[in-house]
Amino acid sequence: MAKRQSTKLNNQIIVRMDDETKEAFMDKVQSEGKTASELIMGWIRSYLTEERHEAPDLTLMHRELENLKQQVAIIQNELLGKTAA
């Protein structure tokens, strides 16, 4: 059973849609024993808790990769110098 809010909810969001979509949505919600508000609030809460996935900074990644390549090359040269001695 869904947990009811103890605070009074007064705010609304208006969503415009065609009659057919609204009817189909309301029929499905009702057939599942839910309310439109409960379902939509669940979506909103889920959206608010999602991790934000920002696009990676490709310039920074390229710079870091080049630095790593240089470090690997230095280590390889040191190892090759030690094995030759």
C-alpha cells in the first residue's frame, strides 16, 4: 500500500494532452488501482534522484591520456635501461 503524505499538497502541474491519451492513461491507472497523482509523483521523485550524466570533457581526457602515455614511455625506458645493464 502506498504511503500517504502527511502534508497538504496544494501545487499543481498542468499537462496538456489529447482526449484519447488522457482517457487511455486514466483507464490504465484505474485498472491498476492507482491514481494519476501517485503515479506521476513517483516518476517525478525517480527523476529527481537520478544521477546526472554529464558529457565527458574529451579535451581533459585526451590531455590525461597523453600524460599517461608519456609516463609509460619513461617507465619503459627505465626498465629497458636496467635490463641492459
